[in-house]
Amino acid sequence: MRIHNFGSMGVNPYRRQFDQEMQAKKPAVKQGQDKVEISATAKELQQISQWTVEHQEKVRKLKEQVQNGTYQIDPAAIAKSIYKFYFEN
């Protein structure tokens, strides 16, 4: 004699309890519409600032100079900057 599907038989005794808990957790459906308001400060932050535009243009010019091989390094300015950073602060 063979017994097939011995054991659970495809029944989950916790499923009914789980379904009841999920129904209880569902939020009630609201009538009406949702509304989102963005403050003036947030709108200003979303716009590209003039500084960002200037920075992007400067970076573009520097990339172009490096790619063309025309970028000139000023060793005296670099040395002065390093000196200021380490000794004048």
C-alpha cells in the first residue's frame, strides 16, 4: 500500500490568520484627491544656480585644454598654494 502526499496536504493553518492580519493593516481608502505643494525654497533649489553653470563651463574649458595638450601648469602658484595650506593656517 502506498500513501501519497503524506503530511501537509497543501493546507497552511496560518494562512487564514495571516490574511486577517493583512486585511486589518490595509489603510482605509480616502475619498478625494491627494495634494502636493512645493515650497518656494525647494523650487529655488531645483533650479540650476549661476555658480553651477560657471563651474561647468570652467571644467569644460579645462578638459578641452588637457585633451588638446595646451594646459599650462604654474609651478610657482602650486608651491605657493601648498605653502599657504600647511604653514599659514
